[in-house]
Amino acid sequence: MKVQRRTGIRACAAAAIAVALGIGAAACGSSGGSASSGGKVSIQFWTNDTNPVEKQIVAAFNASHPDINVQLTAYQTDTYLSALATAATNKSLPDVLFEGLGDTLAHQYENAGLIENLTPYADKLGWSKDFTALSIKLLSYKGQWWEEPLYDLGMGIWYRKDAFSKVHISPPTTFAEFVSDLAKIKAAGITPISLGGQDYWLPMRFFDALLVYYGGNNFFTQLAERKVPWNSKPVIEAFTTMHNWTTAKYFTPGFMSINPSDDYVPLFQGSAAMVLEGSWEDATIIGNKQAVSDYGFFPFPQDQTPNLLSVFSQGLMIAKNTKHLQAALTFIEYYDSPANLERFGGELSQTFARLGVPAPKDQPGAAEIASQISSQGGGYLPIDQILPQPLVNSFSTAQAGDVSGSMTPTQAADSLQSAVKAYTGAWPWGNQPVPGMSGG
């Protein structure tokens, strides 16, 4: 089964990363390194994807580059983040690492001097002409290149066509239609939205979308740039709707105790109608032996033009501590080459940041998302990519209190604003405009 790459960063692993970057001392896991033997350069490549295609890509590279041996280590997300934290403490990060950290943590690594500045290499190869405007906005930082762009990912609503047909509804184009459809689906005995909320980040996606609906694209940008408070009216309205939808059982009952990796199970079983997922969902559908033609995609309706998607980009980084920079550069360029992406595209996350490499023909949802991102040139970042990690934890607490009813929506918003006001640490984007967003 295709393993999904998502944005969620668990609190325990993220805390370990903060420790690794100078707040304390980490004490777990093992670290990677570089070595040479028999005239062949060996480099380490770490990723938080257990997709078997990674082994195929590495094997193909090693076969075509007899002077370089890439050693792959694939982790589950939590283990990956903890291993990186320990390696960061020891200044022994792997030569190449998949950047699935999210901007909140990626910038900490960059600011700490742990990541190779790839700007000279990028300028020489003309990366500014090779990759999408969105990936350049999101993955460059302080005017410098720190990673080679790999994916532009957009998220929206994926739905079962048979469930919609049973209820006699079509993909909604307005928020009012969407709310009406939720009630109709629930009345038909089908769970409207499958959701795994054991960690904060799947419910967060709905909160993000509601925040944009109630506040507008520009409000979200102002919120991200700390120009408006987190207890503003749109935030309270978003928390209110999340609580109401939970009470109405529009989400999977007991979703706060469900593992997020299982959120799609009710959808594939036919007991739920929708999920809020990303460009990778076509591959997940295929990997679970479902028919892509049985599913459709539509943006979360926000009654705005443009109707933005939640977006983020991912790439490949090189550690500053590498002893084999040229070998690492050779590997990331191979991995991200049009030939490699086209060869393994059906099994990799979608959509590609490299221009001219389309989504596979058997993945229409990914192609639709790629088209929307391209036409709009942006979107809105998930909350856990605009808040410092301690405040992500504060958001998670407020969200849990809101949906459980232990906090009112106003109390949840006030608690988040109090945490933001009391925070004295660094912000992911510093004082720069937050990129990739309307008005940003």
C-alpha cells in the first residue's frame, strides 16, 4: 500500500527536535553518517516514507553510478523526526534527507546551520526556471535555496461517487450546499466525513478551511503574519463549526481516538462519504485496490474567488555535515530528474514541483489539483507550517478542548491568543511575508 506523506508533526518528536536545536540534550535513537570503502563513496539517505519504490529508485541510482553507494533508511514519521533530532544534536545528519518536516521545523534546521545552502548550485543549474512558482516561494528561505523542490501538494475533499448518487447530490460549489449535503448524507445512514483525530493535524485541516471561509484569504495571511489576533471573530466561528459538526456526528464517531493513518478506511469500506486529503490520494486509492473512477475531488467550498486549496511543498535537503557534497548533489538531481519522476511517478506522491512532468494519466485527482495550483499560483499553508512548534502544541490543545466541549469556542480562541502573546521565541518565517498565500 502506498504510504501517504502528510504534514502532521507529532508533539513528542517535534519537542525532541527543539531539544536538538539547542534547548536541551536529546537522548534517543541513532544517527546517520558518510563513509568511503574500496574507492566508492557511500552516502546516507533518510526518508519518512516506507513506500517500496524508494528502494527501487536507490537501486537504480546505485546501478548507474558505480562510484557512489546510497544507503537508504526509511522511517515511520515519528521515528524519523526523533532520529533526525538525535542526529542534529550530534551534527551527524544523513547526507541527504527528505524534507517532510514542514516549514515550522525546516527553518529551525536552516537557522541552526545544519543544512547546506544550495544557492550556488541552484543558480548554476537554473532551478528558478525548472520548478513551479509555488515550490520556489515555499522552499526558498531568506532569499536562498535550501532544498531541491520535489512536490507541490494541495488538499481538498475526496468523495465516493456512489455515496453521493445514493443521496442524490453533486459536488457542492458553495459552503451552504456543503453543509446541507453533510446533513443529507448523515440522514442516509452514512458518515459524512471519515476522520482520524488522534493527533491534531487531520482535524486541523478542516479548521484551516473553515478559517479561510469565515475570514477570507487575506485574513488568513494577516493571521499568519501576526497582524490580527487569534481570538478574532473568524477564529471563534471556525472553532464553533468544528464543535457543531462534531456534535452532529458529521465526523467519524470517536474520531479523536482514531489513528490518522486509518482515516481513509471507512471511506474505502463505503461507510463514509468523504475525506479531506491531498494530491497523493489517487495513489492511495490505487494502492488499496480501489477504482479511481469511483472517487472524485472538489475544493472545500469557501465562497471566494479564487477558492484556494491548502498547499505545501516538499523537497530534498543536504546536511551541512556531509563529507561528500558532490555525491549528494548528484543523487538529489537524479532523484528529481524528469526521467526518474516519469519512470516512478505512479508510485510517488503527487504533484511534482518540476515543470513539465505531469501527474500520471491514471491519477485524475492529482492532475486536477496540479492544474488548480498552477492557475492560482498559491493557496494557504496549514497552521502547523505557520506557527512555531510550541504554539502548534497550544493549537492542538485548544482544538481538542473545543471538539470535546471542555472549552467553549471563545475559550479555545482565547487560550490560543494567550499562548501567542506569551511566546517569545522565533517564528518560522521571521518577519518575512508568509509565502504561497493570497496576499503573501
